[in-house]
Amino acid sequence: MPARLSRVAQLLARLPGVGEKTAQRFALFLVTAGEDTARDLGAELVELCDHIRPCGRCGNIAEIGDDGRALCAVCLDTRRDGALLCVVARVQDLLAIERSGAMRGRYFVLGRLLSPLEGVGAEELPLEALRARVRDPEQPVREVLVATPPSVDGEATALLIARELGAMGIQVTRIASGVPHGGDLEFADQVTLGRAIEGRKSFG
């Protein structure tokens, strides 16, 4: 391939879930599908960088308004329960929870998880911003739901948040984990089964 096209393929390969062959296929499609497709995509990507920023309140993705502030649709929704704050690791986690329709509170995106092996300590997490958000007099928080993933790093982060906010008198809860709907018990790992049993509810 020409050097310029190879460079485009290399950039596309940086996208999550896109391998070398898929990136090459995307690059070839853009150059053979007609000028409009590549030009429109390029223009939108430039606009994306100029007009999309993390939400200044929660860290979700947001479009910059006429006043220069970036506030996401969740933070602008007055029907939300401002007393319930869901803490997630990434924007992708926020979007997944939103798709479930079960969360009617607001969010706070950490951006990363506590991970000593990767050199991410407590000082690398936006804990001060989280404390400030919880103490906000305009929207006091009653409960913080920690929705970090059920991994070693996710659990360590959840424990850190519980310790930090528990000292402030805030109720800290944790998302439950267990057997997925439609899953077979024989294929579930020991940790998942153990938590499913520990988090059992009355039935019938």
C-alpha cells in the first residue's frame, strides 16, 4: 500500500478491537468508496475534537455549549435523583448502566482504577473532586453506589472509595455480582457463585 494509506491503517489499528487486517480493510474502503465518505468522516473527527469534552460535573462525554461549558445530558436532566450518585470507572461503564434503565441518579466517572501493579495509586484518582461533588450544597448526595468492575483493581478502588466517603457519613453501596441471566451454573467461576450466594434475597 502507499505510505499515506499505510499510515491511515496504522492509526485505525489503534482503535480498540481493530486489528491490523480490519484496519487495512477500513483504510481501503475509505479510499475506494468515493471522496465524500472519507471527507465527511475527516470533517466530523475534527469537529469531534473541537466540540466534545468530558462533562465538567461528572466526567461523562458532553458537547460544549454556547457558554463554553461542557455538561452532559445526564447532568442536565432535572428529573434525575441528585441524592444518588453512581461512581463508575469509565464512560463505557456509564453508558452500559444507562442502557439498563435501572439507574435514575447521577454519575461520577473516575477515569481509571486503583492499580499498584500499573503504578496507579490513590493519589492518581480524582478523590478530591469526588468528595467535592458529594459535598455540593446545591445537590447533596445521600448514597454513593460504587459500580466499578468486580476485578481485583475494581474491588480495591471500591474499598478505597468506601473508606474515604464512609468517614464523611455518606452511605456507600456496591453493585451486586452473580450468575448472569441465562447462564449455566456449571460454567460460573467460584468467585461469581460465592457472591451470588452471599447476595441472595428472600423469594416467594
